[in-house]
Amino acid sequence: MRVHIATDHAAFELKQYLVKELKALGYEVIDHGAATYDPQDDYPTFVLPAAEAVAADPDSLGIVLGGSGNGEQIAANKVKGIRAGLAYNTVMARLTREHNNANVLSLGGRMQSLAEALDMAKVFLETPFSEDPRHMRRIAMLDAYEEEHRK
């Protein structure tokens, strides 16, 4: 499975760790940056291309990272076809896939340890969408709204 990943400076160390660990687990990781630590960089520069790549590649998933993960989730959700969910624990990481069929996970680099973030990433990547009719109905409602209101 391809995993598109991106961060700004705030989670640079976490991104480097996740890239290494996910590759070791057999994932094809596409790193959208940041390539170097720059305390003045801006998360949309990296997160938007990663989200666009996920939207263009339906067989892939994405992970976006920042200090809290909030801005990165908002940025990813601006891309048509993206459903990004923020997680601070493995339960949220599982539910964002299982109930919302999220294709992007947002994590805050300042919110947990590296090991906890890896656990959340693995749960997200390994959890299938439940295909429960009520969840499918809700996602269809969101997709219809997006189609009608986004240009």
C-alpha cells in the first residue's frame, strides 16, 4: 500500500521516524516533505500536495503531521475527495477509518510519543472501512454536499 506523508517543521522528527518505520513494515511511503527542518516553513506547502496525491490515487492513504494536527487536518480536507481525521489515540485512529472511511490521518507531533504515533498510524493503515449502511449513507451525504458546493 502506498502511504503519502507530509509535515512542516513541527513534526519533522515524527515524519522521519514514521517514514523509516512504515517502510520497514513494507509500506511504499511517498514523502511530500518537508525535506529539511525549517522552523519558518508552512504546513499547507507540504500537506496539500500529499492530500492531492491521495485523492488522485484511490488505493493509497495519507498521513499529515504538524504540531497539533489541527491545521493539517483542515488543509487536507480542503482537497476534494479527502476525508481527513485527527487522532490522539488508537481508538480515534481506528474509528476514523472504520466509521468515516477517512483516507488521511492527521497527527500532532507534539501530542504523543513517537511509538504512540506509530501505533496510531498502523491502526489507521490496517483498519478497513466497516461498510455499515449507516456509515455509507453519511459519507454519501458528505460526498453529495461536496460535489454540489465545491468548484
